[in-house]
Amino acid sequence: MFYGDLAEVKSEIHIPDVEPAAFLVLLKYMYSDEIDLEADTVLATLYAAKKYIVPALAKACVTFLETSLEAKNACVLLSQSRLFEEPELTQRCWEVIDAQAEMALRSEGFCEIDRQTLEIIVTREALNTKEAVVFEAVLNWAEAECKRQGLPITPHNKRHVLGRALYLVRIPTMTLEEFANGAAQSDILTLEETHNIFLWYTAANKPLLDFPLTKRKGLAPQRCHRFQSSAYRSNQWRYRGRCDSIQFAVDRRVFIAGLGLYGSSSGKAEYSVKIELKRLGMVLAQNLTKFVSDGSSNTFPVWFEHPVQVEQDTFYTASAVLDGSELSYFGQEGMTEVQCGKVAFQFQCSSDSTNGTGVQGGQIPELIFYA
């Protein structure tokens, strides 16, 4: 633009497609080798770095985006990573969207994506959520798209802006109750479509539908088991409303979905349980629920409401407080490090533990996660 045979002849060159703040970051890097990125301008900076072929700055932008990636911005970043042809960032976005699908689809960012990205997300086999959530997200997107196009928000216009995307939602895989209370009353389906779907649920002679009929596979949860054996004795281990706790770290980003817990060693029993996940003393997730154990030494899953994103090389604290049948199984021969597929877990004792659980033995035998 400035030198050589193709240099601009004007004294002042307008660059309308790059934001001033992003251009300043580019100039600063070119002159001083310093990279100064901020969340508000990093995408615009990535665009500038790609346009002017500055790969080191582009790589720094992608790394910054990967570290700031979470459910609420994953769909927007997926859209941008496809635009900028950044396959590694795309893969990271999919990891978050698959594992935390409900949170990602209900985020404001989901309504900002382009239609092609919408279609790619809605066709995704690994989305780990109910189809009713997918349908609701698609309607929210359609409403936002009507506003962007200056169209009145009507069922007809929503169908128009969605086009074929509507027929990518796997409506027949909802439960009959979910369909009747949601999609059937949304006014976006025609009377004939609604009628045929109801018949598909209930009639022996099922009509042909324009919607996919097979349920999404979702994600299979993985389990990190930290004990090599379990046992019970007549005078221990007792659950008595005290806290069992353990600290752990991972060597790559994972999503903790719940804890596997031991149950009663003296027959079938119901427990009230509060599970918690903390980082640096701050509660990231908790759930107060019940579960029934069958008297065996099996572990019993207790889930958080949503999977929690856990970053690498940082210690987190998993805790459980149980009330119910006092005598329970407990773990022995605990391991400091456990390799689970591609993920290495590291364990250490937690000062929150007031019931005797530690690395070598005790409770919280399993972490349930997606990776």
C-alpha cells in the first residue's frame, strides 16, 4: 500500500474495514513486537492480522480466544473461527458447545450467529442436550434474525428466515409431553405438520415426516476412578453430615458433569446429598439432591445441573455432604495420578475435608466428565 509498484498515490489512505483500536494493536506489534490484546477488540485484531498476513499476531489472537472461550461466547467464536479458517479454534469451540450445549444454545451469542453456522450447530450429532432446548434456541435465533432484517416478528417470517434450518431440528425425538407443551404451541409449525407429528407419536400407521427421526448421540460421560479397591467395615465409613472433599487438577480442559459416590454397606438406602465444585474458594457449581444406593460397592452418579468447564493445571475442590444411612463403602489404595483416556488427573488432599477423605482413601471415588 505504501511502497513499490502498487503503492497508493493518495496522501491519505482510508481503511474502512478495520477498526481503529485493532489497527493500533497491529501497528504497535509491527513497530515494537508487543502484543496488547483485549476481549472487545481481539476479533477485529484477528481480522486485521489475517488481512495483512501477520501470522504471529493472528496466532496470539487465537490463543487469547481459546483461553477466554466459554459457553456464552462459544457459538459466536465458532462462527468467527469458520470465517477466519482457524481449525484448532473451531475444534475448541465444538468441545464447549457439545459438553455445555444447553448453556451455549441459551446464550445471547447464539442469536448473533449466521444462518450457515446455525445449520451446522443444529445438525451436530454430539450436542449434549434435549431436543426441546434446540427447538427453543432456533426460535430465539429466528426472532433475532427477523429484527436484523427489519421484518415483523410473525410465525410466517420466522419460518421464512429459518428456511431449511427448521427441518434440521429433530422434533420427533422429543417426548410427547415436550412436543405438546412446546413445539406444538409455537405457531411456527403448520397445522398439518403438528397433526402429523401427533399421529407419529400415537398411531400404529405412522405418517411420513420432514424432520429427522433419530435421536442425537450426545456425549458419553467418562469416569475417572481414583481408588484401586473399595471396602466396608462394621465401624466405618460413616456418613454423618460432614464434608468429604478432594482436590484435583487436569492437564487439559474438561467439563465436570458430576461425582460418583459410594452408598450404604448395609442394604438399600436413600441419601440426601449436596455436591459442590469450587476453585480458589469460589463455588462454581452445586446441587442438592437425593440418590438411592442398592447395598453394593458400585458408585452412584450425582450430577451438577450443567457441566462445569475446568481449565488445565489449576486445582479445583470437589465436595460432598451426605445424610442418610451412616455406614457406607469407602475407597482404598488411592492414586495421586490417574490417566483417563487423553486426560491426566492429579489428586491432593483438601483442607475442606472434615470426614477423613484424602488421596489414599475415603469417599468421592469418581469424577464424571466430558472431554
